[in-house]
Amino acid sequence: MINSIGYGGAERALANILEAGLSKRPDWDIHLVILDDMAHRRQMPAGIVVHTLDARERTGRSIRVLRTCLAELRPNLVVSFLVRANVASACAGRLLGIPVIVCERMHLTSHFRLKYRGWRHLAARVAPRLCYRLATRILGVSEGVSEDLALNFGVDRSKLATINNPYDIAAIRRDGEKEPEFALPDRFIVAAGRLELGKNFAGLIRAFAASRIGGQLVIVGEGGQRSELQRLVTDLNLTDRVILPGYASNPFAIIARAKFFVSSSLNEGFPNALVEAMVLGKPIVATDCPSGPAEILRGAAPTAAGEVALAEYGMLVRPQDDAALAHAIDLMAANPMLERYRQKSIQRAGDFAAPIISGQYWRLFDGVAAGSGRDRASQP
């Protein structure tokens, strides 16, 4: 179950996990419960029974409508994605005696710190802290996410596990070969994500302005910071060099044509766009934010400002260090670095292939469902 079917990485991971379930677990009846009655932005696999509720983006109502739905379905297992769905499933599952696995996709501490202030920040932390412990198992999408849940949200480590996001490597590469939906410059570097504070695209634009690299910067995505970023581009006299084309239905066709990929985020869970760029053979420059990039690239940012760390699978800099990010962009633009990290990206991306990672999810699902003592055949 999930809040809604939007454009995000959680929805993409969910689609890959469901696809694997349909092909690898034919003895399971798989249902998808969507809390909010909203337009679907992404297609889910055919063969899934879909239930759309009307929670109206409210947590209390989500728990009530989900409890009614689960009381009718009586599933052997509930698996949820995203915070509100996780809170609702943990509470409803406990009330009905149904095992629940909540999948946390974000580093909650840094996410809430960026999103809320004052009492809203404190209130946002309460629900997962109180409710996640009611779940049977809690999955973090990265070790950083899991550690944050244990240290800051009171999750029992014995209930915690970490499984990364799965990626359909063949499909990403096929999409990368398609014609881009936007006109692109001949030479450019690329970033992708929602135009929101957490992605720190303002810092990236400043770093790009300070770098010596030629060509353009293309930032793929849409969001609430568009006007602010456009003003910054104008103020820095970069209107001919920084392109904000908006949302792309196929970002892979754009990323595939870039020189390399830059992630400037202030917080992540497990950054999908970064791994997808690696699938397409793009070298990576990333900020060592909580959490994900350092785990993926296998390294750590330097402690000194302005410095760049050459990790095993890419370059890392400290978050919000514009000078270091500019330096990393210049370093990566050098041809020897590009070829070295292009090969490293392709190598590392294979570790996150959908058959490998989705198999880990379904083995856990099998184990939790079997351990619940419920007989599937006896369910209506």
C-alpha cells in the first residue's frame, strides 16, 4: 500500500517489486491499496488488484479507511511505502492482528528538519516514533535510513532490515536510447529531481557558475522552487547555460546524453536518479548527504571545506560546499576521470539489478507471512 501513485522513486521501486511478485510468486494474490483518490502518475503492473480509498491526505482518516479495507480483505501480509501509509498500516495491522512491513524510503531526521519548523517539526516526528514500533518488521532503503530509525525514532534493531531499491537495468537502458522529449545542447552535465529545497539545486547552479567547465547544465524536474531557481540563473547571467526543461516522462533519454551526473542533495534515502544515471554509464559527482550517496559510491566526503574525495565509484563532497562541488565538476570533466568512473558506474549499477534486489524483498515477505501462522488457503 502507498499514499498515491505519483512520480517519485518510491512508486518506481514499488512497481519493480510488484512486477517481480507477479512473475516469481504466482501463488500469491497481490493487491495494491492506494490511500488517496488522486490521478495516477505512473503505471503499475497489470494483474494487480487495485483498491483506491479516500483518505484525503489525512493521517487519522487513513488509519480508519485502511482498517475497514483490511478487515474485508484479511491479507496475510501488508507492505507499505511512505510515511503516512506506514503509520496507517502499522496501526491498522496491529488492530486487526495482521503482520505489517513498513518500508521507509527517507532519512526522516534530515527530511523533517528541512521540511518543517518549530512545533510542526516536533509533531511530524511523533507519528512514526509512536507507530513504526507497532509493525512486524521495518525496512530501511539504506543503512543510513535504518540507523536513523534506530537512533532517533525508537525502532527496535531486532525488527530492522535494510534492502536497497531495485532497478530494471534493461528497461532503463532501452529508454535511454529513445529520442529525448526536449531539445538538448551538444555538451551538458545533468541533474534530476524535484525542484525543492532538499535537492539543493541552487547550490549546484552556484557551483556550476564557479566552475571552469564548458557547455551547459540541464536540471530535469519540476517543483516549488522553479521561480527562485530561475531568478538565480538570471542573477548569475547563466540564462544561456542553465536549462530547466521541467518534468520529463522519460528522463533517461536526457541523462544518457549527458557528460556526467551531479547530485547536490541535502538529504536522500537512497537516491534513485543517481543509480539510474550509473545504469546509463554516467560518472557521478555527489554530496555526502544523509543518506545513500556514500553507501552507493563507497566512500566518504573529506572533512575539510573545498576538498573532493575520490570514492570507489564516484566523487563525493561535503553538503552545501559550493566551492568543493565546483572543484569536483572541474575534476570530473577531465577525460581520464570520465572514463574511469564511467566503467565504475556500470559495474556498481549491476549490484542493484531488479532480480537481485526484488528477490530480497520477496524472501522477506515470504518469511514474515509464514511466521504469522496464518493459512492463506483458509482466507476468503
